[in-house]
Amino acid sequence: MNMVDGPLMLKKSSLGGGIKMAQDYGRQVAAKLE
């Protein structure tokens, strides 16, 4: 892994993780509201 690809891959994976976390959080909130 070179210096350019490293941060880019990390950013991409953390963004994907953030989206998944947001979806999970949204489900938890929806469950509490019901």
C-alpha cells in the first residue's frame, strides 16, 4: 500500500462504516418511536 492509496482506502472504508452505523442508528430510533 503506497502513501496515496492508504488514506484514500481508509477514508472510503470509514465512510461506508459511517453510513452503516447511521442506518443501524436510524433503525434503533424508529424502534423506540413505535
